[in-house]
Amino acid sequence: MSSEIKKIYNLLFSVGFSSIGFIAAITVTALAVREVTTNPYLVGIPNALGVGGGVCGNSDF
């Protein structure tokens, strides 16, 4: 029983850290684009491309 609880905790920690990394990547990307370009409408393009790539990678084409 103890090893099952450790597996669950490890799974929860890994999901938590991956979520933190994903949120940090989105934030850093938006800030970097904001510094590079003066057009505020271009800030979301790198994140949209990342989401589109994830959709293509997880779909059954």
C-alpha cells in the first residue's frame, strides 16, 4: 500500500511541475515577443503556434 501512495505522489508532483513549466514558458514567450516587437497583436502568435503544434501532434491524421 505504501508503494502505491508513493506512486500517486510522484505522479501528482510530476503533473504539478510540468504545469508550472508550461505556464512559465507561456509567460516568458509573451514577454520576449513584447520586447522584440512594438505591435501588441503579435504577442499571442508564438503561443498559438505551440498549441497548434500540440494539436497536430496529438491527433490521428
